[in-house]
Amino acid sequence: MVAKTIEVKLIRSTNKCTEKQKATVLGLGLTKLGRTRTLENTPAVRGMIKKMIQWLEVKE
């Protein structure tokens, strides 16, 4: 069975974010502006994306 994936891109700077929000973005593996990561479609990942949706661009 092939796991479904989600492509996530950081589109806004995290300079004015709280430390908790910065940790969430780092947990998604996004370290720099414009960086893209392909992640597994799990409930944990979707929860992190939901919290930071205004800073991310998401493609399924």
C-alpha cells in the first residue's frame, strides 16, 4: 500500500511567531522561507498544518 503524501511550503516568515508556532513549523521540517517538504498524510501532520495554515501553502 502506498502512503498518501502532502506537499507543504513555507510562504511567510516566522519572525513574528511565538516560540510554540516556530517549533511547529520546525517540526514540519521547514527551516527557511520557500522551503518545500513532502510529508506523510497522518493526523499529527494534518494537525500541525491546521495550526499554521496561514504560513503554509499545501498541495495534496
